[in-house]
Amino acid sequence: MLVLTMLGLPLTTAIDAGAQQRPTAPHAWIWGAWIGGIFPPGDVEGADCFGNATVIFTRDVVMRVAQIDAAYRQRLLETVAEQPKGLDFRFSPAPPIMTALGPRMAPDAAFGCANPDMLRVERNGPDEIVFPNCTEFPSPLRRCRTK
């Protein structure tokens, strides 16, 4: 700041430039924990919902519950595109797991969609989404909320 003052530059210019806001991500509306999908959604309020979330969306990662493991399967986002009814997610290729027959994709790393590295999300309402044509998620998902 002292250097800016010595150069005769206004200090407010440096502060204002840093205060510019980034544009909102196209998928910001979906960030959070969602319940349902595999089975019809249960109670969407409180700790039980957050503790049993089926899918969690963040800025850079989508996590889904694993069928045979306590850990969530994480998929890194490459791109997100807005669609008239929702979003299209393109994931980085999932890392293979080692099996007796060699490296393979984890059985529940995808969502049961035609392309394991793509996920289409359709918005049914402010707190309900579906994954159309994804066999592992036949039911709608609902957003977890605090009371």
C-alpha cells in the first residue's frame, strides 16, 4: 500500500479491483446434500437426512453413496452445462480399482447412466431433482434442509 501511495496511485483502485465478485457457477443451486434416488426419499429435515445423504454436490465434486462400502464415491467435475430443465455434468474419468482380473471401474462409481462419465440432472422443483435414464437412481432426490 505504501508503494501505491508513493507512486501517486489511489489506494481505492487496488481495493476495488480485489472486491470484484466472481460470477455464480451455473450449478450453485444444486450444491448440498440430497436424499433418495436409490429408494424414495425419506425425511428431508434435520441430522438424519444429512447423515444419510445419497448424493452430495459441491463446486468441484459430486459424491454418491456406495452400495458395498461405507465411503462415498467421488467424481471430479470437468464441466457443467445448463440445460432447459437442469444440468449436464461431465466427469473426469474415474480411476480404476484393482481386481483379480485387473483394473476396472468401481461398480458404483457412476450413476447407472448410459455414459459413466456424464450425469444429466433434471429439476422437478426447488428441492427435487431426478437423474433421467440412470438405472441406479430410479427415484427422485430431495434436498436435505435444516429445521
